[in-house]
Amino acid sequence: MLRITAAALLVVGALAPARAAEVDRLLPAEVEAVTVYNVRQIVDSALFKAHAAGPAKKLLAQEEVQTRLKDAGVEPLKDIDSVTMGTWLTAGETEPKMVLIARGTFDPAKLFTAAKAAARDHGNVVSIVTHGGYQMVQIAPPAPTTPFVVASPDEKTLLASNDKGALAKLIGAAVAPPAKAAINKDLAFLVLAQDAKAAMYSANLITPANAAMMAGLNNVQIPGIDLSKLTAQVGKIKTYSWSVRLAADVGAELSVGLPDAGAAADFGEAADDAIAALKQFLPLAAKAQPKMAGLADEFGKTARVKTDGKAVTVSLKLSADAIGQAVPAGGDGD
């Protein structure tokens, strides 16, 4: 009988190539940024169980929350597999439009019945509206939060948006799925370059409409560190993506796309200088906060900047032990 040890399986898993992410075909063509949260991976991770499971369960155990979730037939920590968020900024507007696509196990009938009951009891917050021929649940949180609408077109999908028209289009796409993704091909390429095994990842295009938001990074300051050389390069960024992997270690990666190799070299040099300054600064800061010493030490050992063609990638790896020293455990994630 062939026997495979657990150690051998871990080695094989570590050497296995990353699996490319997929582009959700429901995402509308206007989307400029895609962020994916692999909820199942996050909830099942040792880090979540040690530091976040307790507070999450405490929140969900509140009587009113429990009642609403039970009526809707939803157990968030069990029923949701992933959440994909798409955002875009229309020229002339200041607030981005957003769509959410949750995949998992849902009961549309129960969700709608619970929504109607909530609308009856809290009509100033919850209401049933119709737009584009589709019924949806509108939720109006206290100002200044923008109202949003929710719908569940089938047992595997829950949709939401801060725009009724966008949600109507999303429902239509769910009812009659398109043959291929509608998003910009450059953004699709960026999404496909991500690792589907990551706990979360994001792919973003810089467009004339959202460039002003990036300009805000020019005001970022870290006491004792000169970031002017780095922030001066922000205006040249064309794309960026980031990912977080949860395993024995927490791996984080930020990749920035520039217009040409020369711009990438300049950005990479500026990023390298900033990382070097942080490696000097963090151990000093940790003397005032000893519990941060492990993170500061590992940052110094693992933070890297790599320039390849028109792309610059900054990577970092932190151990669960160092994070555990810095962040109080909120366990009970069995």
C-alpha cells in the first residue's frame, strides 16, 4: 500500500503552482477595481480562529442579530464562500459605485420573507423596492452612509449595490449569465494574474475618473521617514494589485504597474529607500511598544522590493507567532 506522510503532502502543496484567479462574469463593464475575499479560507485559517473567531461569534450571538439571521436562514461563518466587490467612479461624481457578489448557500424565499418582516417593523430603514423589473430590498443606514439594495436571484448567489440600476443589471446577468466577462480586458488580465488560493486579493486600474483619489497618497506621512521621493512617483501608476495569503505565515504582496521600465526603475528605487527607512525606524518604535518587536524584526528580514520590466512588487511575510504577540487573541474558533 502506498503511504504518503503529512509532511510529504505539505511539501507537495508548497511546490504546487499557484492557481490563477477567475473573473466573475457578473461584474459589469464599468468596473475599474475588483477585490475578492475568499471567506471560507479566511474563516478556516488558524489566524482567524486564534484572533477573530471569538469577537465574530460574540457579535453574531447578540439576540437581535441571531433573530434576524435565523429568520433569513443565513449563518455568515458557514454559508458564505466568497465575496467579490467591483467598484468604479463615473466622471463628474465623487462617490464610487459598488457591486457585491456573494457566493455560497442561501435561501432566497427566506431572505425575502425576513426582509418584508423587517420592512414592516422598521420601514424607515428597510423597504421593498422595484427597479428595472426586479424586486430588491433597500436598506437605509443612518446618514451619511449611502443606502444600498440587496437581492438573491438563486440559492448560490447574494447580490448588493449602492445603486439600484447597477443591481438590476447584476440580477439580469445572474438570471441569464453572459458567455464571458464584460470588464475591461486590462483589468481582467490583472485579475487572472492573481492567486486564487490567496485569502484576499485586489486588482485596480487607474483611470482619469479615479486618478484624483490616488493623488491623495501624496499626503501620506510617516513620522521620521521621508516619503517624498516615493509619493512623487504616485502619479505615474497605471495599475496596482495586492494579495494576502494565510497559511503558517501571513504573506502580503503589492504590485504596481508603471508606463515603462524607466518609470518602474524610479519607483522601485524610491520604494526600496522607503522600505530601508522603515527597517531602521520600526525597531526603534518597538522599544516603546515591546509587543511589536517580533513584527518589526520580521519586517526587517522579509520585506522586499523587486522591479521586473514595468512592474514593481513589494512583498512581506509575517509569522503567526509575531502577529500573536502583537494582537491579543480572540480565539474560540473551534
